[in-house]
Amino acid sequence: MGRMSSISAESPISAPRELGEARREKPSIEFTWPVSAMVMLAAILRLAYLGHKSLWLDEAVSVSLASLDWKNFGQSLWLREGNMALYYLMLRPFVAFGQSEWQVRLLSPLAGIATVPLMFALGTRLFGRRVGILSALLFAVNACSVVYSQEARAYSLVVLLVTASTLQLVRAVEEPSYWNWALYALIAALSLYAHFFAALIIAAQWLSLAALPRPLAPVRRWIFAVVLTAILSLPAIFFILTKNIGQLGWVAKPSVLEFYHLALFLSAEGGKAIGNVLLVLSLITLVVAGKEAFGIWRSCGRSLQSWRYAVAFLCFLAPIALTLLASLRTPLFFHRFLIVCLPAFVLLVALGLSRLRPLPVAVVLYVGLSIVASIASYSRTREEWREATRFVLSQSHPEETIFFFQPWGRVPFDYYFSQMGGGNANVSLQEMTVNKLDKLSNRHGEFWMVIYPLPVVDPATRDLESRLNASFSKRMVRDFRGLRIARYEPTAH
């Protein structure tokens, strides 16, 4: 435990001495060659096969929003798409220079790579250089981070910002000044604009301050930071309170299965074989870290050292607990949104792993499995819109119509339609409705139908498909991951 285990529970007189000693003995966070090597490893894992997989619906929505003119872009954010607004804004220069898969995704791996040195600095400041190095290493190879560093969504960016805000919080507590607290408030507010679930991390950070002894509790500066964060976040807060039009209406009520999905998600982002092994190893390290934190609390009580453990555990557990509590009214508990817990999760796994013996064996096993899980993710495609669009374009004829059961299915199809030169073809893309189906007759000729998403669970979509199959004959059907393409023709009499 080193110097930190020697700090006992502090009285009001000795608490300032604890802070002074912490400043004098603060571990060096110089970025030496091991950290540089981890950054390189993170870059290799995140940039490899960046454009290999097809965009899926949410990624295509990101590109579509970022490609709008400024007027429509602002209106879209204000009326419906306020979540991830900072990401969409930062994505605009990337799509302006090109819209290939790797170009529109490039922002995410850059954010993921930049998080690695921040994880080193955070782990070092909280628990020492060994934990800092392990935190950077584990984050570099973490499959969850790798996967979401290869998507054109805001998840990698929000992970970067919640890591930065936690690091700045530690700095503000250990080196209290209004400037440090103001910088913390700015980063915290930016994280909220990257993804609204960052608010859960902000709440956890504020709750952690209760673990500080009263002489070290920065009440005035904390109030200053809270007020400044609230002021900077006013547009986001207004959107959350007034623009709820069912964007999360698809989220199911919390279940034991979703808890398992969350644990597997943070450990390995899927892959049940390797993922379950990593999950078990992660749970072991979390138990070790938890026992150490409990021992520190028993021996030190409210102290700077206890707070270091508190901020790590609260940033991991509090968002989960708060989401469950909110789900009693409106279901919000979904594993992908809780990626904001990933930095604290990796930090605690690194802390527990650093206490296992023999350490080299434990590290090689965990890191090796994580790299395998990351590489395996390259072949997991969410939705095969690229392949489906290419298939339709290769089979369609001029004057044909392509119908969509769900209107948002047009977004990824339009993206690839234009990328493949289909924009010059005389093909009509339309949403299928009951009224349009009733107007179709056997004289309409052949047409295409894009059935999305698969499996079909929406009753209205099932009914529409049944009525379509009763009125027309399927000439061609092909299933792709996440969707189905069918070609219909008039029923022969």
C-alpha cells in the first residue's frame, strides 16, 4: 500500500497536513515509453479495419445530421437530436472532407486513443504509478472501448470527456483553486453535450466529495463549480426537460439479463466464450479492489485516501443505481448508454489486478484475452446495409420503386445509394403504408421492399407484410444481417 496506507483517520487539525503530504508525494505522471507504447497499441487496435464493416442505422443518422446545412442542423438538434450534439458538431468537418466509412468514423478512434494517457494520469494520481500503467494498458485493449472507437457515434467521445472530468476533479481536490474548479465545470458540461448519461458521472463525482473530511471539503469552490456547470449546461437541461418525444421509448424494463449484458459489455463487449472468462476475471479483480477500499475506509474514515477509492467506485456504481432508480418511472437501463462507467470500471479492474500474484501472469492473461476479444469484434457487423444496397442496385431496373416498412430504414440505404452512384438512377425510394399498399394493384409491376429491422416484432409491420404477401408474389428474397430485401411482382391469374 506504500505511503497511502500509512495515513490514518484525520482530525480537523491534521487534515491539511494530509493534503500537503499528498501534494509533495504526488506520483509522477510523466509519459514515458510504456505509455507511448500503449497509445500505439490503442491506435493499432482502433484504426485496423476501421472501414471494414457496414454502417448501421445510428451511424448513418450521425452522418446524415452532420451533413445538413447549418439551419437544418440547428433545428434538428433543438427539436429532436439534442443528445450527442457536441459529437455531431465535431463530426461536421470530417464528413465535409469525405464520407467513406473510415472517414466518418475517424473522430471516434481519435477520442479513444486520446483517453489512454488520461487513464494513465487518473490511475497514477489516485492509486500510484503501477495502477496508472495498468489502467492505460487495460483501456488500450478493452474490447468495449475498441468497438465503440470504431463507430460513428458519440460513445468514444463521452468516455474521453468523463475520464477528463474525473481527472480534473482529482486535480481540483488536491490542488484547490477556482481555476481548477472552473476547468472541471467546463469539461463536465462538455461531457453532458456529448451524451446526456454523462450527467450520471457528474452526480457520482459530486457524491464522492462526502468522503472528504470537513476541512478538505471544498464547499465554496464546489458550489461555484456546481453553479457554473449548471449555467453551462442550461440548453442541455432545457432539452431534457422539454423535448422528450419518446426517443427512448424502445428501452425495455430492467431485467437480470440486462445486468448480465452490462457486465459482459464492459468486460468484453460480447463474445460469450472469451467474454465470460473476462467477466469472471473482472469480477475477481473488483472484489479485490472492493476489499481494499473497505479496509481503507475502516482504518482512515473520511480522508483524502478514502475519497480516492470513493470517487472510483461511485463513478462505476452510482450511474447504474441511478439509472435503475429512474427506470421505476421511465425505462432507461440499457447497457450501451452506461458506457460512461467504463473508465471507472477499467480503473478498478486495474487496481484489483495490481494486487494479484503472480502479477505478470495475471496481466498477460487478462490483456491477451482482451486483445483476442477486440480482434474478434472486427467481424461482428450490426447491420449489412452496404451489402443490401449493392444487391438492390445490381438487380434493379429504371423506374422501379423501393419501399421501406420503417421510414428510418431509408437513412442508411440513402447513404450507400449515393456512395455507390445510385443517386443518378431513376429509382424512387418511398415509405410503405397501408394506404399505399391498398392503392397498389397488379398493374403496378415489380417493386422492392426493405423489411427492417429483423426480426420483425412490431405488430403493424407484421400485418403490413402479411397483407403484402397476400396481394403480391415474392420473386426474390434475400436476408442480410438486420434486414430483409424482397422483390415483389403482380400475382399471376
